Amino acid sequence: FVRTPPSTHANPETPTAAAPDRPQQSLKKGVKDFKFGEILGEGSYSTVVTATDIVTHREYAIKIVDKRHVIKENKVKYVNIEKDALHRLSHHPGIIRLYFTFQDEYRLYFVLSLASNGELSDYIRKFTEPCAQFYAAQLLDVIDYIHENNIIHRDLKPENILLDENMRIKVIDFGSAKLNVVDTPIKADSEDGASKPDARKSFVGTAEYVSPEVLLDKYVCRASDIWAFGCILYQMFVGRPPFRAANEYQVFQNILHLRYEIPDDVPPSAAELIREILLLDPKERLTINEIREHPFFEGVTFGKPLWEVTPPRLK
Ligand code: ADE
């Protein structure tokens, strides 16, 4: 479905005979190197499709971004942020890998690893306690890696967590990320790399998972991702996120007043962990290290082993 534009301009990526110190055949990939397949997902200015490398037969997911739309909607900055973030983070097993980028006259192409089992949101209602423990541990490991690289994701939610062929998670969608977060290691009275309050800043993220400090437009910090982690952990046990309502305004009100309930059938250690994360003051939320040490994760080995074991079976 991707047409090569009927361009009369020379494509800057096409190797030319007049480039003596370049190999005859450019190593740079382009549209012609892939056979495009089914649509995996559609965003407001991008479409993700499956694609097969014509030579190697390797399968990928290609995110195709419409240049005109991105420019018209003032989203150029976010496309660049996504590319920069993926370049920096792509080598963790829990993050979607960016293999190549290229463009034609109308579109940008991000060639990504294919997460063939789709979104976590399609499985989260069937989670057993071992599943919740395993997938929460993987997610925490990824968030730790993102934060260590001075990046805040800002839009963590089950729709942005995909499952690969081995049912391990792959975090996607870094278009809302904040890069180059400055480090302020002292927890008690610092903003932990927070951005300065800015009244003009618009809401970034998804209503149900957005933290109170982002809503109040004060600042975003690493703990804002931890808030989203808490919401997702809740959802693994309850089947829906903690703050839900008929409309976005009501959702925000519930978040700002910390109006949520944990049903009685949630295991006590999970309930306690959720309560110690979903706190209005970001400085009071457990840190990643404290979460790892929480009794809910008893028996879990974090780090490399998490990405080598066979995930628990879903119900
Ligand atoms: N949807 C968006 N990105 C994807 C990917 N890399 N694999 C599968 N589905 C996706």
C-alpha cells in the first residue's frame, strides 16, 4: 500500500555513480527493500504495518509517519524525540528495537522489531498472581533502564506495552517522552529531575494513567512513570485501571482526590504495594529500588534472568 512517490527530484538516499568513495550499493535501507503487509495499528499521524525484508525474509513492524500531517499539527518535535529515545534505549530486551529509519518524499519510516502477540491490554484481564508478579517485574526493570538513561516515558499504559513471540514485554511509543532529565539524587526535598512548572504546558499522556503532579501542571518527574506503574499493577489484579469515570474531567478529579478503591480479593501484599505507590506527593511514592524490595516481589530475581525464563502461563 506504500507507493513510491512519482518524484523527479533525486532521492538523497539513492547511491549515485558520482560518489567515488561510497560503495556502489548503499547499505541504507529503503521502501524497496520491504514487502509491506497487514496494518497492526493506526495513530493520529502514523500507521504501523508488518513488513518483510525481501532479502533476509526477517519480519518487522514499520511505523509510517505522514510528514505533511506531522508538520501541519506541529508534532515534528515529538517524532524526533521518539527517534532519539529509541536510538538510545533500543538495546534493552524490554524495549522495542529500532533497526533502521529512512524516508521518502511523503513519509518517515521507523523499522521496529515485531511484537507478534499484541498489546498487554488484551491479556491483562486474565492475569493470575504469578503473571502479575512476572509482568510487573519486567515492567519495573524496563522503567529502571529508561530512567537510568535520563528519560521519562510519560505515557506508560497497557496499550503501549506489547508482547513478543516469547510473551515478554516490549515497551513502545516514546513520542511523549522527556529526554535529558537532569539528575538530582536526593529524594526528600528535590524534584528528582523534574521540569520547571510551566502553566503553558499541555497535558501529556493518557487520562487514566496520568499522575497528579502532571495534571496540576507543576512538573513531570521519574515518579510520574512510577504512578503509571502503580495504575497498571492495580489493573493486573482488578481488570480495570484505578481511576475511571464517565469523562476525562471526572477521571482527573478522582486522581487529584486520590479516589480509588482496592477490592477485597486483591492479595494483601499487592494491595499494600499499590497503596504505597499511588500517593499524591511524588516524593512519598516508593522508588524503584524500594519497589523491588517489597514483599510482593519476594522470590523474583530482577535483571537479566527476568528476560530468559519462560513467562508464567495466562489463565
Ligand atoms: N504496534 C505498534 N508497534 C508495533 C510493533 N513493533 N509490533 C507489533 N505491533 C505494533
